[in-house]
Amino acid sequence: MNKPNHHLFVCGSFRANGSPAGACAKKQSLAIVQHLQEEVDTRALPGVIVSMTGCLNCCVNGPVVIDYPSGHWYKGVTEDAADAILDAIENNTVAEEYLLP
């Protein structure tokens, strides 16, 4: 595997002690991971990978997605927001309406 250009980390709401923080998981973050992966595959986006993380401690803004290495943190990610994030990656722009301030 080559180093990815974009590694999308999706909050999975689990803290280090194993307890769920809840916000992102309750807001369907697992479905967001699945949707992102399907879209990456469908769009055949080279250099984009998707992973689920533990809690990112931004519960009020969840589900949260981080685009690494760009450093963009996206909040309230739905399937529509995920599509906008991938559109931005394809167009070498940023999905500004979903950025976490």
C-alpha cells in the first residue's frame, strides 16, 4: 500500500477505557464509515482511505471526520456531508460548510 493522500478518520465514540461517549455512534458514524468507503470505491479515488477511530472528544459536533494530513475537521457529518467532503477531495478544495471552527 502506498501512503494515502487523504486518510479520513471517522469518530467511533469509544473512549480509551472502552466506554462509549455516545454522540457520534448514536448519530450513525458507523453508517458514515460504510458510506464513505462505498463512495471511495465507487468513485475509484486513488490515495483515499477510510478508518474509524476512538472518541475524538468533540461529542457535541459529531459525527466528526478528520481529513489527514490536511488537518480539516468536519462536524455533523451525514451522508450528504460525506459526499461533499469527497467532492472537495476530488476537486482539490475544502467542504467549508462542514468545517469545525
